[in-house]
Amino acid sequence: MTEFTRRHPLWSLIIVVLVALLLWLILAPWTPGVEAVLGRKRVFLNAIFGGLTLGALYFLVASGFTLIFGLMRNVNLAHGSLYLLGGYIGYVVSNVTGEWWITLPVVFIVVALLGLLLQHQVFRRMEGQELRQTMVTIGLSVVLADLMLWVWGGQSYTLQTPQWLTGPATLPIVVGTDRSGNPVYMRFPQVRIAILVMAIIIGVGMWLVLNRTRLGMLIRAGVDDREMLTASGVRIHHVFLAVFGFGAGLAGIAGVVGGTFQSLAPGEDTRFLLASLVVVIVGGMGSIPGAALGALIIGLVEQIGLVYAPTYSVVFTFLIMALVLAFRPQGLMGSRR
Amino acid sequence: MAVNEAPRANGVDAPLAGSGFARVSAAYWAVGFILLIMPVFAGNFWLFQIFGWSFCLGIIALSLMFLAGYGGMVSLVQMTVAALAGYAVAILGTSGVQQISLGMPWWLYIPLAIIIAAVFATLVGALAVRTEGIYTIMITLAIASAFFYFTRQNYDIFNGYNGFNFVVPPRLFGVDWRQPTAFYYLSLGMAVLCYLAVLYVARSPFGLALQGVRDNPRRMAAMGFNVTAHRIAAYAFSGVIAAIGGILLVWQNTQVAPFTAGIPAVIDILIIAVIGGLRRPIGPFVGAFIYVLLSTFSPDVLSSFGLSTERFKLLVGLGFLAVVFFSPDGALGLWDRWRERQRKNLDPLTGQPRTAGTA
Amino acid sequence: MNWTKRSLLGLAGAFALSWGLSAPAAAQQQPPIRIGILVALEGAFAAGGRDAVRNVELALRQVNHTVAGRRIETIVAPTDTRPDTAVRQARKLIEQDRVDFIIGPLSGSEGIAIRDYAKTIPDRTIINGISGALEMTWVDPAPNVFRFNLDGAQWGSGLGTYVVRNKGWRRIATVSADYSFGYTNFLGFAVDFCRAGGTIVQRFWVPLGAADFGGVIAQLPDNVDAIYLGMGGTDAINFLNQWQQAGAGTRLIGGTIMADQTVLSARGRAKDALIGTPTSGPLAEDNPDPAWQNYVRLYREAFPANERFNSPSLFGVGYFIATSAAIAGLNAVNGDLSDGQRRFNAALSSLKLATPLGEVSLNENRQATGTVFVNEVAEGPGGTLVNRMVARVDGVNQTLGMTAEQFRAMGLPSRTNPDCRALGGG
């Protein structure tokens, strides 16, 4: 951090000013002048907070994708199918048990096992052959999509949120005054707050594992120089299996989360595959902090776009990606190779 | 880079081996002759729907084969370039949406459409060549998605969700080019033209340099070649090919809409090129023919075997999976291997088939 | 090699089969009438498409697959709701399978593409399946395209009057899907609503597949009587889910596909937000009309319970009526399809068809005039949701009660059309 401020004093200043401006926009009551530009404060804050929670979901999906790519150079275009499958399994489990929290570990384990199978049976056979991997995973996603359509049909599924998470919470942020002059506080869906907290916990946990444990050390070494790590006697394939299983399980959990505050249906697999691609390209392939930053940016852009320029909101994310590619092809947090 | 891993015993470099009419093998003459006299024995449906469509898709997939096979760049944006050319024809020329179409004459809008598409392809190329291998696939996929969403949302130029209907070829030289036989020869002619153009460019100094860039960009850069410029130029050339295919496809369909270049359509072009084989320019046409046959008749086949037509996608997916899993170089690779085995069965001295005793 | 070879063999088999089919037909005195069924069997509408195929079969069983002494054969051509696939399959039906006429397609943009394709085959007939695009029979209609179902704008008509008169909801904001069906269905509702004196405070258009509506929900004004939602399928479920999570503010009004079977059969509690929501569309499941009751009974008797819906779907009814119209038209000309089907077309144009949904007649654009039903979502047995009929509006025509000139002057459905104030609303 200090090194960053030393090396890029101008950028640091800009970031500090932007953060301060954002905090002021969130906390201070808005003057009519600001409202004339940005509309009502409630709308603006909801877009920001909605973007944060959407970013949290994207982070859950994309972090597994980026981890797998960073370590193994595996391009898993069936990642979206793992997401959707996780969501469907979560629906079945929560219907049987009636408990939302139980679904998370169950889905994680089931989808992780499928991931292990994929790595062991498919990717190991074609290591280093990117085009073939791409093709095979495209084929797999077509097959998986049709199998899921067969089992679960074309209708939409939503997971039941736990009772104590339904409805909105009141946040201690004033968004305006009612007619009698009393302050009106911001209301925001509780389930979204829970998802944000969960993503932060998982993200921090991943960071700790990567930076504080032996496994994390092996993974980071593998990302940097795979041949050297293999040469030093590490059974790299076990590390690969672990990481692939973990990444797949994470995609499954993301499916449960997505099925809770959005919904599950055929086609969601492609949508989340594309979202993951954009997130990791913007953030930088193979970087967990990059995935977090990319997810945050994409989530915010989607929500703010939907509020202030709905017509082309779906195009904005791709524009951001093109901009990043044009000026920083390795992604915002990616390292030059 | 992505394609390089495939062994290249007698692959892309094959065009170097021969030139001139004498070197063209008998099989090509036979196929050419059959294609020429096809209208004598094939019905309108086969001419227009099966062969016409195959040629259109084949040309678009050929543009991908050129980039991937000779340039080592797998671009998923080729269908998008083709659709843009189709849109340009609909917007500049005539269509069912009179309030948008400008109604220019054909000699103006056809070249303009090709130029617009080529410029777009060049811009995409300039962006995409900053990346390599799998990144190229993802970036071009993302650009293709952006184009799809943009055309779906924009009503002023692209007429949004419905796109343009009733886009028909101009009546030239007194011929209605939408008549099956006329369209058959038009698309056949264009396919041959594009095929020869790709062969010619591949053997030209530019093509040879491009293949050098594919195999070893550093060495080429050291030898003074501008690697980036070669790659972008490859995108521009492939853009022209894709544009021709796109215009034909729109005429064949009589319509263009966002779904023409939706994500499934974009992936389909990749599937076509891979199934046919990415190593020779004839591959995409083989792939397109297989694809067209499958998508036209597989519901009939499934139901004639008493199977439900619903699981059609599953079968196609499994078939595709089998091809890429077992034969990375597509149907042509299977053919090559079969020929190889046949040749092994011949006695190397006499050229006669080995008898059971000596084998 | 094996895989390719086998599929090629399969293809050869299919050709042999289609030859075989035509051989005994030639032996008969009268050749059979071949009908092509153009229907979506892939993608979001696959379940509806299968119901459509069932209903064609049901309609043909009523006449024992024979009209005027000629047998009727059907050939199903599956599409994936993409317009180019629809045109391709239509061409296959006409050129390869040599059908006499086509029943279909199913979705809106397919309908527009087929309208233009129809102009290239003037001596064949197309009877629409259930495509609801206004443009199909309004903008440059093809003389050989007939539509016996109402279009998307007609489906929205009648609801506006109902919410103003019966519910007293006069100020609304609207959230609708940003594509042609969204515009068309909204136009039908808004024309009626504004003429009844309602006010549309704000209009939101959300792109298809924009799964996160949090920002839109926060924008909805507080001081309105209700929110009109014109979405469908997954988007509808996503919106309702997030609407509940944000604390479900005011009452809702639904577009035609907001509370259809696709949404009501979704799993999970999201759809519960719809209870009490009025919607309008071409059918009511609990319609007491004997014609409808009789039809539902026929449908239930014809197919085992696990191979059908509980009650015919919108798609099924559309194809049933289209097939009935074809049978009636063929009867009127005694099975005579000669002379480029001119007589058949004339017979179709002048039909007064008794359908399960009431009597339907065609106008000069060959577009149906018929009945729109207003339903309200209610809780059914076992936690399911059902639509209860609360009103019906008979004789809704293509121009929604305006003259053709007025309707044309209003312009085609778009993000800004119709102008509520110009229609007498606010």
C-alpha cells in the first residue's frame, strides 16, 4: 500500500478523492443541486449497494474460474454449467431439508466432486492444449445444459431464503425527509447484506489460505512457475485436483446464492460464464484480488447502468472490458508475463 | 499459441507442395465437376437449403480457418463480422423496414458493406492481437456478445429485437438470384473464389510471413517483420471473407436479426470449423456440410428411430464432444488417418495391396 | 468415422422412410392433404410447443384425420424461436416435405419473418399458430397469412378499463420488457387504460435478461396506486423475488405473460407476490362457457395426465384453433386446394369460427377479432397459484376500437408509444 502511494502519488490522490466523494454522497444529506444531477438519493444508494451485492455474487463465480486458470492454464468454459448445477442441487437439498444453510456445504461437496472428476478425466488428458480444452468444455457445457433441461425442465427455480433474512433491513443512512420533516432511513434487502458478508468472508478466507498456509504457498508457487515446482518434487497433480475441486465447489455455492436472490433457469449458465470471463479479463487472469476488483466494477456498472441508462446497460460491461484491454491488456491486477 | 500443439505432418503447409493445374489432384476435379452439374439431379431444396446454406456457413468458417490455421488466432468474432455485413446490406440497401433502409443501388451498398465489415474486423483485430491464445478466444467472445446486445437494444439503426426482414439480392443481368439454381451457382462461385483467395494468400509472401509469425513470432520480429501488422492484416483479410459469407447468408435467410450473431451462432461457426478441421481451407466446407445435414435432418432421423426429438441437442453435443475428444483435427483428420492406414496396407515396393500372408 | 458413418446411414434411412410414406399415398384415389406444423420445440417455449403439437393432434382426432374424403397428414418442423430457423424450417416444409399449407409459428419475431417468407410462396397458405406480433398482420400483411388468434396488443386490451373502473387504480408506473412483445402488449393495456382516464406516471424499460432489478425497484415512485409489470419467464420471477426482498411496496398489474403458466409453475415462493394481481390474455382457465369446458374435457380425456398440462396452455389453444380453422376452411371448399389455394383462402377469410374461446372472425387484414379475458391470480389448492376469471371483453379488434386511420396515426408500439395524454389520460 505504502509502496503504491510512493510509486503512483497522482493515482493515490485520485483514489482518495473518489473514496471521500463516495462517502460524502452516502452519508451527507443531498442538496437539490446534487439531486438534479443524480436523482433521488435513495435511488443512487440502492444502485451502489445493489452493485456491491451483485459484485459479491460475480466474485464467488469468478474467483474459482480465475484460480483454476491461474494455476493450471485450464480454460473451463463449462464453469457456468457448474454454477447452474450447484443452484439446482441446492434447490433440491433445501426442499428436502427445509434449511438454507445446509445446502451450502452439500452443494460445495457435490460440485467439487464433479470438478475433481473433470480435472482427473478430462483436463489431465489434454494438459497444455488450450484449444482442445476450450472445445471439449464447450461440448461439455452443451451436454450438461441439455441434461439439466431434461431433469429440471424449463421453468424457473428460486431458493427459499431463511425466515430471518426475508424482507428489508433499515440501515442507519438518511436518504431524505418525509413530509413532516422526520428523517427517512434507507431500506435494503437483508438477504443481499448476508450475501455481501458471505462473499467478504470467503474472499478473506481464500486470501488467508493463499498467503498463510503451505497449500497456499504451493499454489502461488505453481502460478508463478509450474515447471520449477514440479522439479522440486511436489506432486503437482494433487495440488491441481485440490484447486479444481475448490474452484468448482465455489461455483456451486455461487449457484445457490444466485438462485436465492435471482433465479435459476436454462441459459443462466451462459450468462454467468460470460460474466466470469468479463470479470477475470478486467481484473486480470489468475489473480484473486483482481477477481474481487473486477467483480466489484462489473457489478456496480451493471446496476448503475440499469438505473441511469437502462437501454444500453447490458453493453457497458463489455465496453469496460474493451477499454481495459486497450490500455492494460493483462487486466487491472494482472501481472505482465 | 492455441493451434500449434496439433502435430503438423502434412497439415497447413500442404498448399506449398504444389501449384498449377497439373498438381490439382483428381479428387478435386471430380468434386468440382459434380458440384457444377449438381442442378441436373438435385432438387431445389437441396440446391438452396442444403448446399446454399453450407457454402454460406463454409465461407464464414473459412475466415476463421484462415485466422486460426495460418495465423494461430482463434477468433469467435467472425460470425459477428458476417452479421455486420448483413446488417449493412439491409440498412444501406432495401429491406422490409422502409423507415431505416436507405435504398442505395447494389453497386454501392455491396462494396460498402464489405468495407464496413472489414474495418470492423480490423478494429477488433487491433484489439485482439494485444492478447494471445485463449485470451483471444475470450476477448472475441466478449466482443461478439457486446455486438449481440447492442443490436438487440438499438432501434434507430439496427431495428432492435426484430432486425430486418425481406432482405433480398438485387436482380442483376435479368436473373433473380434468389431462385435456387441461381443462388446455388452464386454461392458456389463465391465459395470457390474465397477458397482460391485463401490458398493464394497463404502462398503469397504475406501468407508465408503470417505462418512464420504463427510458429515463432519472436524470430519473425527479429528478422524485421512487423508481427502486429501481419496479424491485424490477417484479421482484415478474414473480415472481407466473412463479410462475403455474411451477405450471402442474409440473402439466403432473407433476414438478419440479433440472433444471427447470438452466442450460439458464434459458437456454431467454431464448431463447424473444428469438426471440418482447422488445417486446410477445404475443412470448413466439409464441416459446414455436416452441420447443415445434421441440423436439417436429425429431427427426422431421431423420430424415424422412434426417439424423442427433444434430445437433439444432447446428441449433437455428444457427437461434437466425441470429435474433439478423439480427433482434434476434425473430420479431415479422420480422413487423413484412414488414408494413412490404407497406405500402410500397401506394399511399399510394389504398391499392390499386401496379401494376408505377407501382412 | 464410425459416428459420421452411422449418422449418414441414419440420414439415408430417413430419406427411404419419406419415400415410403408417399408411395401408398399415390395409390389412393385422393392424395392426402399434408399440413406442416411449424412449432418451437427447443429453448424457453419447448414445453408450450409440445402442448401445441398435442392440440393439433386433438383437433385432427375430432374429424378422424379426414376432411372431405381426403386423409390429413402432418409433418412437424421444430424451431428454436429464432426467426431465421423458422424461415428455414418453413422452407423445408414447403420444398422438401411438399406440404399443402403450414400451421405456425409460435413466437412473435418468428411471425414477422414468416409473414415476409409467405410473400415468396403466394400459392401456399400459412395459418398462424400463436405468434402475437402486431406487425404480422398489420404492417404489409401477406395475402396468404391468416391469424385466428388475437395479437399481443389485443391481449392487453380490457385490463385498463377493469383496473380503473373496478379497482379504482388511476395512477400507475410501468416496468416492461424492452423488446417488441413488451412494447406491443404494453400498448394494448395503455391505450385502454389511458382512454379510461388513467395516468402513467413513469415508464421503465428493462432489457431482456437483466437479472438484477434492485436499482429499478428502488426507483419506483411511492405515490402510485399500482405498478404494471410487463415481463415474462425468468425475468418475471427475478423481479418478483427481488420485489419481495425489498419489502414489496404497492399493488401489481400484470401483462399477459406476467402470470401465465410459465411463471405460475415456477418453483419457489417468488411468485407469491402476484396474489391478487389482475392480468389479461386470450384465455381463462375457469371460463364457464360450455365450449371451453367441453374443450378442456376433450383435452384431458385425450392424453394421460403425465403427458399434458392440467389445462391447455396458451400455445396449445392457439394451435388447436388454427387447426380447427384449417379443417373448417377445407370443409368449405370440399378439400379443393387447386388454383393456388385461392378458394381455400377465400373460405378462410369469411369463416365465422366457433372456438373454445368464443366466436372468431377475420378482418380485411386476415386478423382475428375476438374475446379478451381478465383474470386475477389467486391461491389454489396445495399452495399453488391459479388464475380466476373476473371479466371478459368481447369483440376486441385489431385496431383496439379505433378506426384504422387513428390506429395507424398513433404509430407502431415503441418505448414512447402510446402517448397517454393524447388518448385522454394523464
